[in-house]
Amino acid sequence: MTSLNKQKLFIKTWGCQMNVYDSARMADVLAPLGYEQTDDQRQADLIILNTCHIREKASEKLFSELGRLHDVQVDRVKEEGVNVMIAVGGCVAQAVGEEIARRAPYVGLIFGPQTYHQLPEMLARAAREGKVVLNTDFPVEPKFDFLPSAQGQRGSSAFLSVQEGCDRFCSYCVVPYTRGAEYSRPMADIVNDARELLRGGVKEITLLGQNVNAYHDEGSGKKLADVIEALASMPELLRLRYTTSHPLDMDEALIAAHRDVEKLMPFLHLPVQSGSDAILDAMNRKHTVGDYRHVVELLRSVQPKLALSSDFIVGFPGETDKDFEATMQIVRDITYVQAFSFIYSRRPGTPAAAMKNQIDEKVKKERLAELQKLLRDQQIAFNNQAVGQVMSVLLETPHPEKGHIFGRSPYMQAVRVKGCDPSQVGQEVQVQITCAFANSLAGDAVK
Ligand code: 5AD
Ligand code: SF4
């Protein structure tokens, strides 16, 4: 490995945890070339925009950001003689790469989500050729085989990617087209990565995948429950989570893991999207509301403390007032401690975009506001009932105020803990909760 002058790398990430994870891996791939991350984009020699295409206006947002960055690029050459390389990665690059090359010719590199392990070669080519390099093919070999394994400590909590892509083809969703077919990493690689993370001081691992509970190791036939069991047996690991799941892939062994594996936290993101069978059918979710309720019942029967979170889409084509009311009803019945809710957005190339019965924007907005109020009330009620309880909190990062540390409850609530020392980051401590807010809790460490 040659030693180079340190170059500064700035990565801006849009979208889901998968993209946050991908950005971290891009930084890993580039570190041996001498790239050091910076938070200041005006200092950067290389700027990567890691984009997300899941909802509307993604490309407009990208083009306005690119316009701003072009000004920075021009200023840096004039003022400092520095040539800033701008690269666009992720799902928007995959979907509209050619348009980016045409409209923003000052971009040096455009690369899809399946290609970032080739970043060093692609950057060298872009610098050498002085014209835009476009790489948005799906390579035959899975990218996981080429990536350096997980490195070092990223706080006390880390993501570990186990699965990528999705074969479910929900009718509104671009993921199967932009991220490609489902691919699961061999379990042995995941176990090695987990060991390395733990050696670096990580205490909590979140297993990550677009459809994580569809995980199946082709070679050994191992499923997600097996991965959970293997990781839970590592003594340094304190907590395990996984995200994001499809209700139909919640198999018996995974449900049983919520009973048997103490390190598996009692919080689960299990999207239902809609509370109406007609809409679920049109969404091609392939499950009914009854199926979802049944899975939740099974999960709660083995783990009564389980707290749930979900994704919702309102204003899907053909959604009537009655369908929307059914969504409100499932929220009332299940009760969520946290949730993401979205207005349906027409993604070109997906079956739902071609449906005739699109819903009026005003109606969509009203429905979203009503749903979000209910979800917010449930979140606040859940946070409020924590006051007075003693909870186990994993200390993650020092808080700017001295003597305070930021951590997380088993239910993913952010907790500001008083009475701890920064040396305790990475420990699980008992905390008496004294205050609740809409999005966080505060409390005192129990001596
Ligand atoms: N419109 C609105 N929301 C969408 N999602 C995915 N595609 C769309 C779309 N076209 C939401 C789903 C999914 C989450 C990650 O994003 O709720 O679970
Ligand atoms: Fe998209 Fe459906 Fe796959 Fe989730 S399960 S990534 S919503 S196609």
C-alpha cells in the first residue's frame, strides 16, 4: 500500500440505514488510499453524494445540491488551485445516471449501489480520463465478496449488513429495481465481521438488510435466527437488533428467538404499510391485515415487552376514506412506540405509478396529518410511561454537557443520562428515568 498525502473526503448521505451503512463502507474502501473524512464540505478533495430514490423529488433535490457544489468546485479551483472531485452514488445514480452525466458534466463519477467496492479504480479512471465515469451496472459477483471486512469501532453501536436487495416487488417500491435481487452473505463472513466489531469495542450490533428476515445462507441453509443465536453467544456483545423486516418472512425460529435470546432487544421495526386488505392487495404485499395481527400476537405471546415500530403509506392509488380509517384502526389496536409515515409517491417504472385511481394531493396531506398525530400521541404516551422506571441504557456517546452521556434504552429511545463518566461509554447502566420528551428521555444513573 503506498503512502499518500492525506486527502479529505466528505460524504453526504440521504435515505435509509442501508445507505448510512454503505457510506461507512465507502469511507472504509477509501481509507487505504489516504482519504480522511471531514464534516466540512468546503475542505473536501472528494465529495460523495450517496443518494436515495425511494420517494419523490429525489432527483430534483440531487440536482439542486449539485448546483451548489459546482459553485464550490469553481471557487476552489480559482482560490486554491484545488480540483474537487464530485461523485454521485446510490439509488438515484443507478436510476438516472445518464441524466446526471448530461445535466451535470462537472460530476466526475456516477456509480450504482452495487459497485462501491470498485471506488478506488473508478476514481483513478475518472482522474485519468478527465471525463465522467458512469458505472451503474449490476455486477454478477456480489459486492460483499470484495469489501474489506468491518473495521474498528464506530461508537458502541454498529450496523452489520447481512442481506441486500429484495425480491418482494411491492407495487409502489423501487428497491427491487435499484438494489437488485435478494442476496444473503455467507454466515461465516458475518460471524467474522461481528468478531472484528466486538474487538473494536462495539457492544450493540444491528443486523441490516432491505428485507433482513428473508436472510438465508445458500451454502449452509442458515436463517436469520441462526445468525442471531451465533452472535448472541459472543460474550462481549450486549445487544442485538435487526432491521427491516417483512411480516411474511417472520418464521417460527425467529419468533422463538425473541423469547430465547436475551440479548435480542424487545423492539422491532415491522412495517405494515396499510390497515386495509384491499390496499395491501393492490400494494402486492401478499399478506392481509389478519396475517400481520397474527404475527404480532405470536411475537407478543413470547415477548410481552415487545415494542413495535412500522412504516405507513397513505394515499396509495384507490385508497378510500374507509381504507384510511382501517389504517387508523390498526394503529389504535397495535399501538406503536415509533413510526415512519409517508405520502404515497409515484415512482416511475413501478406498477402502482401506472394505476388509474391516483389520490388527490390535498386528501393525501390531510390523511398524513391525521395519522401522524395519532402516531405521535402513541410515541409520547410510551415515553411518558417510562418516567419513574429504572431502565437499562447502553451508553453510546458523551453529551456536550459535562457529566452527561447519551445512550439508548432497549426500546431505541434516546436517553440523556446524568451522573456518568465518559469512560463508561460502551457500558450498560441502570438509569432512573426522570423526564420524558416527544423524542427522548432523561434520567439519572443509579449508583
Ligand atoms: N411512496 C411512499 N412511500 C414509500 N416507501 C417506499 N416506496 C414508497 C413510495 N413509492 C416507504 C415504505 C417503506 C419505506 C422504507 O419507504 O413505507 O417501508
Ligand atoms: Fe420495497 Fe416491499 Fe421489498 Fe420493502 S419488501 S424493499 S417495500 S419491495
